[in-house]
Amino acid sequence: MAAPAQRLLVDVHTHVYLPRYLSFLRARSAVPRVFTRTTPDGASEERLLILDAEPSGGRPMGPQYWDRGLKLDFMKRHGIDISIVSSANPWLDFLSAPAAHELAHQLNDDLETYCSTSPALAGGPLKQLYGFGLLPLVPEVTTASLLDTVHQISALPHLKGVIMGSRGLGNGLDDDALEPVWAALEHAGLVVFLHPHYGVDGKEWGGRDNGHVLPLALGFPFETTIAVTRLILAGVLDRHPGLRVLLAHSGGALPQLSARLASCIAHDP
């Protein structure tokens, strides 16, 4: 009798700021950027600002975001066999199209090295780290640039998909201009990891200082829910049945609202 297959614990949602990207953000004076400040107790700390008027003076940055050894230690501590890492937001949509194309290719190569040189799982050919690459999704980018980057990622053996925000080229994921990209991703067998970044209109959170709680706990899942619903209504998954889409944060509110959405679709006059 054949031995049962090993069951692996795989973490598909874990982020990294690769050193090249971190240096790029540190050199910027405008949002998004990484800056250093002095804490009330006199210590020095780095903070990340990814959106205008972000609460709490941005988010603390530490070596756990770029030190691969700390990533592997975290995996060992929690019994994680494989992590599929992805660049943390912000991605590249604040750049010009040529700059986004160049940086995406560099970061994809960096991520391939980060993963391919990671330790192997005991007793098999698998590595402990794989990745989701980046596409230069900016409004002015050409289709040729996007398809070239899909081809690059598909040729990197340790990159298994792409991480993508909800705005696409600026008009959402139901934008007809993305149709060649969906087709290329489907053909390449790459997973689309749909991850929120922008939240919803900040005026909805009122005037109280609640830090990041409302934008992250509610804004991110609502953003994902709206984005994927538009994708469904546009027929993208009907035209590309082999396209695999992975939704961050348990799909936002889609699992809870799917029946309500279906009812509204069925009864809309």
C-alpha cells in the first residue's frame, strides 16, 4: 500500500519588502515613502506611509519585513511548511509606465532569487519559499509591457502568480483593457492574488482618531468585495474559466453576501 501523501501547511498571504524596493521607498520624499523618526523614548524607528493622510503617522517597519531569516524563523515557530510571499503594498501604480515596468522586472527577479535560494523541504524537491510577482499596472502602461511582464513571471520557476490591487489600470478590474492580461494569466496558469490597498472613502470613518482599525478591518474587506463582484458581473470568469483568483482576507464580505448578490442579479429588471 502506498504511503499517504504528506499534508503541508502553506501560508499564501505573507508579505515582504525586498531590499531594492525598501531602498526605493526610503529615497522618496512623497507618499508612498519610508522615513525615520524619533520615538518619545528617544529611540529611532522607521515608518511606512502608503496613503495620503494615513492615521497614526504611518506603520512601523522592522527587519521582519525584509530579513529572510526572520521569515523562516516565523514559519518554523508556527509549523508553516511553505510560504508564498508577495510584495506588500503599495505596489507600482504611483510610478510612470516605463519606471513601473523596469522596477517590476527587477523586483520579480529579486523575488525569484529570494525564493530559489531558500532552504528545501526535508525529503523532497520543494522549497520553503515561493512568490507572487508584480505587474506594472499603471494607467499609461501598454498591453505589450503587461504581457511581457506576465511572460517574465511565467518563466521564473519559483513565482506562481501575481499580486494585484483592486484598481487595475485605474478603472477597476472590470476594465476591458485588462482582457488581454486575464487571457495571458489564464494561459500561463498563474494565480491572481487580489489584495486591497485603497479601502473606501475615508469620510465614512468620521472625525474620531481610531487609527488604522476602520480602514483595515472594514475598508480593506469592503474594497475586495466590490472589486471581485465587479469582476464577476463583467463576465471575466465566464470568459476565462481557467483563471484562478485568490482573494485576500477570506474574500472580504463576499462569502456572507454571495446569496444576496445572486438574488439581486436574478431579480434585477
